[in-house]
Amino acid sequence: MRYATIVIRADGGGLHPVDWALYTDPVVTRETIQKINLLSDGTFVIIYELSGDLLHAEELLSNHPDIITADVTGEEVGLTYMHLEGNFTVKALLTIVQMFEFVLDTPIECTEGCGVRVRLIGDDATLQTAIATIPDPLEVTLEANSDYDPTLDDVFASLTPRQREILTIAVEEGYYQIPRRVTIEEIADALSLDSSTVSEHLQKVEACLVHEMIGSKL
């Protein structure tokens, strides 16, 4: 079994008008998509994790023409259930999931540029075909393609919130690419932290990951 991690972005308007409205709002932040399902009538349901001013989010969503129903729970961080009118982009992506019968791993991480980071689980040939089928208007970046290891989810969950935050920024900004696209100091500036603090957290994260991946084999 294989998994592929891809980032999907759409130019000018995002994946869906509601997603774009949330992304461009200055007091609401898209965190993750917990669940998403395409219905037989072409509409779809989605559960977002949002942070920020959720009272404002509720008002924003209640006035959006593409929303059939919406329910926001929480104050500064919460979940939002929405039943939405479908559009070409979302229908295409969810139809591909159904067509190739692979698993769309959740939660789906919301990224900068109104994109999403998606992990697909299935056999290698199916994953490659499915990724190639994603329609041209969407920009697709393959970040990882390797054997699926569910224990990695447990490792990530075991990190502290601060460690997860720093690791996510480090990966997104290219700290682990070759050559590195960002320094410890730049990550620290982005998070308003001391570089020594960021370095210490990343060392602990890396030690944890190495131990979980190979420690039991030594």
C-alpha cells in the first residue's frame, strides 16, 4: 500500500467560492477539512475546522449564495458543518476519489494560496493515474510518495502543539528540501520566536521521528 501527499491549488477563486470566502476573510482562518462527501445530487457536505472570529464566520456563511445549510460551533476554534452547492473543481476531485476507489485520508490540511494538502492511500498505479487525472485548471504539487505507515500519524499526534506548528512551517517553507530554502532564523522570525527555541523544538521532533522509524529495529 502506498500513499501520496499532494498540494492542490486553483488560480483565482480557490477550489470553491465558499473556500475562497473563508480564505480571504481577515478574521477567520481555515485550519483543516475534517470530512467531505459528494452527494448524488451534485451537492456536497463538508466539515471545516476554523479558528478566529467564529461569530463573524457564521454571519459570513449565512449570507453566502452557495451555502444550502451551515452550522458553526465553538468560539475561537470550532467546527463548521456545511451543505454546499457543487462546482466543477470540487465535483471533479471527489469524482476522481470515487472512480479510482482510493482512500482520501483526513483531516485535510488547508494551506496558503487557498490550497489543500491531501494524502491519498492506495496502490501505486492507481495513485499515479488518479493524480494525472486531476483537471488542468488545478495546480498539483507532489510532496511525497512512499509506503503507507499509519504509525506516522500517531507520531505527529504525540508532538506538542508548538512542535507541530514549527514542524509544519519548516516543511512548508522548505527547510527540509535540498538545498534548504529557509533557515532556522527565518522560521523563528515567521513565528516571532528565538532561533534557539525553534532549533531545540526541531531537534526534539527529529529525534522523536527517528526513534519511531528505526529505533525498534536497532
